[in-house]
Amino acid sequence: ENAEFLRYGVMHRNTSIDAPRILDETFRVKAKPQVYVAGQLSGVEGYMESTMSGLVAGLSMAARLEGREATIPDEYTMIGALCRYISNQAVEKLQPMNSNYGLLPSIEGVRDKKLRKAAYSSRALEHMKEYVDHIGG
């Protein structure tokens, strides 16, 4: 009851770089192609998103070391959508981003929320299968 607040704090603060100007969609630094940035520093928010960025960066680096072109899943997958978001030059001020359905191309004609989410999932799984086949998985 007699507490006095000297200053208000914050729970936590994540620092991220200006990814659209610094990184390509594989999390590689444009000005220094041998350097990759992943995790929350890259502009993704969340544990799974940070893990995903490290996976994409690692797969991309491995592809380049083997003389192959680095590719990412397409925009119909959450991985591809997040990769495109953090590297989108049209984003003026990057806001760190969690996975969310708003990043994905919409599915028209499915009004029921549960069915729409199932449709997003089915579509993403098909596209991920194609991506894994493409990279030789």
C-alpha cells in the first residue's frame, strides 16, 4: 500500500535490425553475403519464429557452400511468408512479427474460422512437401 514507484520498467525489449534494408529473404546480410542474421535480431518474434530463421539461414548457407542456389518455401507457408515479410523493401519501419494468418495469401470462400484455418494448414503442407522435394529432402 505504501509502495512508491521510482520509474516504470518494461517486461522485456527485443532489439532488431532494419531487416528489409539489411537482409535478403534467406537472412543473409546483403552488404556482406558471408554473414547471416537469425533469431529475434532479424525481425521475427517468438521462439518458433526465431528457430525457423536459424533453420532457413543454415539451409541457405549450406546450399551456397555446395554451389546451389538458396531457396525458401513459398508464401503459402508460414516460413516463406515470414521470410518475405522481414525482407520486404516496401515495409518502411519493420515491426517484429510473430506467425499469423495475416501474412499468408487469403483463402476465399471459406467463412467458418475452423475450416479456414484447416484450409491454410492443408495448403501450407502441400507447398512444404513441394519445397522439401525441391531441396532434396
